[in-house]
Amino acid sequence: MGKLNLKPQMVFDYFEQICEIPHASKHEEQISRFLQDFGKSLGLETIADEVGNVLIKKPASPGYEDRKTIILQGHMDMVCDKRKDVEHDFSKDAIKLIVDGEWLRADGTTLGADNGIGVAAGMALLADNTLKHGPVNCLFTIDEETGLTGAEALDAKLLQGDILINLDSEDEGEIFIGCAGGVCNYADFNYICEPIGGDLFFMKAEVLRLTGGHSGDDINKGRANANKLLARFLCRVAEKYEFYLCDIDGGSLHNAIPRDAWASFAVPSKDKESVRVDFNIFAAEVEQEYAATDPEMRLQLQSADPVSHAIDKECTRALLKSLHAVFNGVFAMSKDVPGLVETSSNLASVRRTDNMIKVTTSQRSSIESSRDDVSDTVRMAFELAGATVTTKGHYPGWKPNVNSEILKVACEQYSRLFGGEAKIKAIHAGLECGLFLEKAPHLDMISFGPTMRGVHSPDEKLNIPSTERFWQHLVAILENAPVKQ
């Protein structure tokens, strides 16, 4: 029994075990071995492919051999993010779990319920021999969060089933039947380190403690982007004063709205007080603009240590103007599904290396042509500024099928269990379902999960009562799976 003692007990016990094992994206070796050992310990056929995806097959319960084979699928990696004041090494430290009323969260880090709770549900299904179900194949993939590379590398032969249920959604009572496709643009600005001197004053501007969130699911909530705010201020300073950009850094993950960003720069000492006044005015403006969405926002300007070199002025001008000008946010809303974001872009991260500044952006759309259009819009903005842009990481969307057989079962069982109607939705986020459907077009698919908030950020939390309802719903769907024709 786990320490949490939460219901459904078996699901949460396995989730606790997962939280003990490092499983950052692109570092899933330990969790992959753990799942392989788990499947073998149950005496079940267990297959691992070359990249570390794991498939565990469980035969039908007696009397359910005539049911269609269902693939239960979740991803084993997690987004690793923490608050700046938290000491945590995701390569070796366990996630520290805290029960906070009806919510489960971590101690200053991401929780990893996205998608650890889906993996835990699959494990519980495999281990519980009291459940009634047809043939079930549990598929656990790697690296969903940073490129869907596990699903992309998956051999179609491992998609042995008629139905796929993805357990990677974040609102209990909602059943998803479609998702966005996506792509990333990587803009590289080459710069020269130029010597600077004279009577200069060095400063560091910081944008801190924004709400952030998932660059797909939360992009329509009007939250501030730390990179955009920082560029907005730096452009204002650079246009008024002699300005030297020394360093810049913001954001972390391509699929997260950046919460923090900073830059160090120099201005003539005679202008330092004017810059401080400009900053205070700017801070008051944006704090008012985003009072509803980013109430914890903090903007700081402080003195910085002097340096002898800065980024050349030509690169500085091109970089800052392009960061300020490039599109970020909702590009278009769906014409078919009310309230669904169709197309968007996220200015995800800015990093300086020894001779280059690297900017990462991600674009999403449920329509392939629109995905490519917004991707081109972003790419060309950076190319006009002189950057070298690489576009990669294309992944397909998942077109909704309102006549899905498993969707009908899921809706019927939800109504029977809870008395209300489940909401049928599509999501503006990348799920692996699009890649699965590309490899196995015959699959009938849905996605659902328990309620989570703040995913991809240290505010991530999992609603405990919704997890029990999610489990009850999953069990009922499996017990009432369609019969083979």
C-alpha cells in the first residue's frame, strides 16, 4: 500500500511508484525498464521496441473473448519544471507528493500526472484480475512531451487492436475525439561579441512568476508570455537610448507558455535613472493589462555586474524587433467546433550560446494547411530579421469521428454511472493519436482522463475525486466493449 492511501488505491499506489522513478522526456530508460519488469512479473507478454516503448498484453477475462481488442495508451515521460527557489534534480530525485484538500500536487515541481496517472491506470488494469474485459494491450510510449518521438518511431505492428483509448486528457467528464497537429520553428541569430567601454551602467531586467501553462490547452486564456514582455521592454529602451544587449534568456520548453525571462544590458550612466522611470511605467502598464490572468507577475530591474563585451548592435536590433513583432497566441478559432482554438503559435524560449542566440517557437492547428500557414508566418518573420530558421517536428492532427463506436459506449457508460452527459470535445494540443491513426487508419479512438490543472508548470495538480470517477468510467467502458463483428 502506498503512503497516500487515496482512492482508487491501486491506481494511486502505482502512481506513487512512478513518482519515485526519474522519467524526464528523453530520459525514460529507468521507467521503461520498470514497466517491462512489471509486465513480466505478472506473467504477461511484454514487448519493448528499440526506442523504449513498452507493450504489455493481457488476455480477455473468461467470457469476454468475443470483445474487440482495446489498446490503452499513455506516455511515460513527464515535463520537468520547478520554481527557481526549489532544489530538485529530476535525473535522480523522486517527486515529492502533497495532498492539498481534493488535489494532489508536488512540492515546487511539476507533478507528472501528465501522463503518469494514465500509465498508473494502465498498470492497475493489468494487475487487477477481478476486472471484466476483452483483450487489452497497454501501450506506454516515450518522449511524448518533446516531439512525440516514441509514437513516431512505433512500428505499426504494435498497434494490434481495433480500438485505442488514449489516457492523456485533463478534464474528467470530457471525451476527446480530435486534436491539433503541430510543428516547431527554430531561429538562429549569429552574433559577434563586440568590446564595449566608456561610462556605462549595467542592468538586469526580469519578468517573473507568470502563470504560464500548456502552450496548446492554455493558449486561449490570454496569459502573458515572458519572452514577449521582455522583448517589448527592451525594444522600448533600445529605441530611446544607446543600448548594449549583454545576455538574454527566457522560457524553457517548446510546449509551455514561458513564465520567466531576463536580459542584462548596458546604457550610458547618464540615462540610468530615465531607464528606471521607463521600467516602472512599463511594469505598471503590463501588470494592469494582465491583472486577471497573471496576478503573481513580478517585474524587476536591478544593477548588474559589468562585462567587457556585448552582442553586436546589428544582431541586437534584429533579434529584439523580431521577438517583439513575431506572432504569438491564438491565430484562428475553429469554424466548426465552438470555442475550440484552431491555430496558434507560442514564442517558447530564447537562449544565448557562445556565438548564437537560439529562439524556439511552436505552432499548432487542427487543420494541416493552417498549421503550415502560421508556421510560415513565424518562419518568415525571423528570416526577414536575418535569422537562419529550421522547421521540424511535424506531427499530424486527429480528425474527429462523431460516429465512433467506442465513443457511443463511453457516453452511455458515463450517463449510467454519473447521471449526466459527457461533453464531446476536440483539444488544441498534440496527442499521439494523430500519429497512431496515420500508422493504423482502422483504429477507433477516444481520449479521456481525470481533471488536472497547471500542467507543464510547478502549479500542476491532479483532482483526486475525478481520478476515481475516471477509473470507474474506464472499467465500465472495458466491461462493455463492442463485440467483434
